[in-house]
Amino acid sequence: MHIKKPLSFDKLLSTIEKLAAYSETNIADGVTRLAYSQNDELAHQYIIKLAQQYGLDCQQDIVGNVFITLPGQDPSLPAIATGSHLDSVPNGGKYDGILGVMAGLYSLTQFQPKQLTRSLTLIIFRCEESSRFGISCLGSKILTGNIDPQKWHETKDNHGKTLYQAIDEAGYQSAKLEQAELANDAYGAFVELHIEQGKCLEAANKAIGVVNGIAAPTRFRVDVYGQADHSGATPMSQRQDALVSAATIITTLNSLANHEAQLGTVATVGKLNVYPNAINVIPGHVRFYIDIRGIELDSINRVVQGLQQLIAQIMASQPITITLDSLSQEHPVKLNPRLCQTISQLCSEQHIEYLDMLSGAGHDAMYMAQKYPTAMIFIPSKAGISHHKDEFSSPDDIILGATLLTKTLEKLANQKENN
Ligand SMILES: [Zn+2]
């Protein structure tokens, strides 16, 4: 086995463009490549073929996760892994996930087998986006033993197809998915390159983000029940206006999160329904959704406690009923400080201006971090737009990100000691 030639920057950029054609929607409407769909399968096969053309060895596990490996000198040392995903949201962008896969392939082809001490592995995780089945990071959850067979068994897409049917129809074996879990010592480190999907890098005018933590969402559904009455015939003193109470909760939530802003905690109400939603009726019922994210669990808990106290106060002082249902309570993930330091140091050596930052969005790296020392590198997203057809990262930033990833993997693969 040998690498026929290093993958060029041109090929890196043109393949990202080419992959956008594997989509159920026309490119003018963005990329729609849902997990385990036909286009998703074709995109994976395309990358496998490309890697093989360059001389790399490719394997797939029982659920379709792809492992592309460049062997190192010492197979007794755990390999260094990189990777990301190829599936998209409906009408998504060209770069989310694909960047990390293509930059990983670029990195592996810059070396010959046995040139580095440790092996390098590019992992393409299946079903990172929750769009089709409501489950995010499926591939990395399976690889790290975070499986929920009971729930997954019943999970269906919008057309009534179960997750397990979709996996099997794509040619994999859902019945054996727990066998895909990786050994705890399979990798010495994992580094994922991804687009930022936010505006922090642009605002700071930095080309690289060194991600030291991933903020996982804590989500609630809130139902506020009052009394729907005529807006003209009901005096102010007799009202049980659900929307007024909802508004109090929303503004208080905002100030609770503002108090925690220095720790990076954020809280959002982005979805709200008012019933009956008529101009001349006092709202009798309001349902809204709360999304709290941060990297400091204590900080998130203070916001949640503040929220619970406020709800108790409102219910004690007014004839209003409020229910708070927990939808998800994932723990924030701190990434490996030594790996982050290695990346920052490489940036300094290359005179690259970087920003230490958090990821507000979840990634496969979140689960890989449970088993292996893990870090992430971000490049800017134009105007912070992502999961949208206008998602854009510049060729210069992509090249810089791929170069930094390569240098990082090279350095880690030549280290004998583990991080
Ligand atoms: Zn992604």
C-alpha cells in the first residue's frame, strides 16, 4: 500500500462542491441528504471510492460508519482519529460535516504508510443530524456505547419507516448494532474539524476556533393554562391571561441567562403557540419551548432553578397552572485541555490568529470525548449561517483548517505518550 499522490487543495474544494449534488433537492434549494437515504449512501460510497483511488484502506462497520486508515510505524500504539459526517438537514448547506470528512481525507493523503509513528484513521459517522429520526449523532453514540435500543426500535421517520428498517435497507444490520462499539483504547485522540455555525469567529476576526467545550442543550416544554375569555367583556382584575404569565417567564429566563453570560450560558425561547390565538380572546393556553445551553453544569442548573422558582411563585399567586416538561438534559462536554493546547501552540507557530471558544451546537466529538481525549477546530461560517442553503465557508478558511488539522494529526501521531 502506498499513497499515490497527496490530495490537492483544488481537489479538496472541488469534492466539497461535487458532494452537494448528492441531494434530494435541487442545489438552489440547498442540500437534502438525510441519514440512510439513497443519496446519503451514494455520498458515502463516493468518498470510499475516492479514498481507495488515493491508496487508502476503507472499512465499514455494521451500521455503515466508515473507517479510512493510514497505517503508522507502531501498530501497538492507539491510532489518532479525525472525522465528521456526510448527512445533512433538509435544505442544508454544503459544508456542515463534509468539511471535516474531506479535510480528514486531505490530511491522510499527505503522508505515506509508516511515515508517522501512529496510524491515522478518518471516521465518517452515520446519522449525525437528528432531522430524519429525531436522534442526533447516532453513529458516534453507537461507537461509544450510548445506545438506547428500546427507544430506537420504535423510532420512525415522517413516512413511517423505522430507523432500524432504514439501516437494514441501506445494507447494514441494525440487529447487531451494539457490536459496533469501539474498544476504549482504540484511539489515542480524536480531533474534529467543523464549520462554526455561529458568528463568534467573524466577530472576533479570527480564522480558527480552538473549541474547549461543547454546550449540550437542556430543553423544556412549558404549558401555561389560564382562562380564555372575551377581551372586551373581562375586566383586568378577573383575567387569567396565560400569555402574560408566559411573557413573565420568558423575560425572567432571559435575565437569568444574562446573569450567567460570563460563563457562556445561553437560554432561548424560539417556539411559542398561543391558543386560541385570536385578537379578541384572552389567551387561555400558551405552549412554548425553552432551550438552555452552556458548558458549566452549575450555571445551567442555576438558570433551571430560577425558572422553577418563578413558576412556583406564579402558580402560588395567580389562578394559573404551569407545567414544565423536561425534553432533554444532556451534559455539557469539556474537551481535552492538552489537545486544545497542542492546537493553540500550532496556531501560534504558524502565526494563525485563533479564538478559544465553545461550541453551541452538538457534534460527534461530544460522544467521542467520553472514550478518547478529544478536541475540535472551527473555521468561520459566513454570517453564522448554517443548516441553510446560504451556508458558506471561504476556500482560504477551508484550506487553513485542513492544513491545521493535518499538522495537528501529524504531531499527535508522532507522540509516543498518550494525551
Ligand atoms: Zn455537523
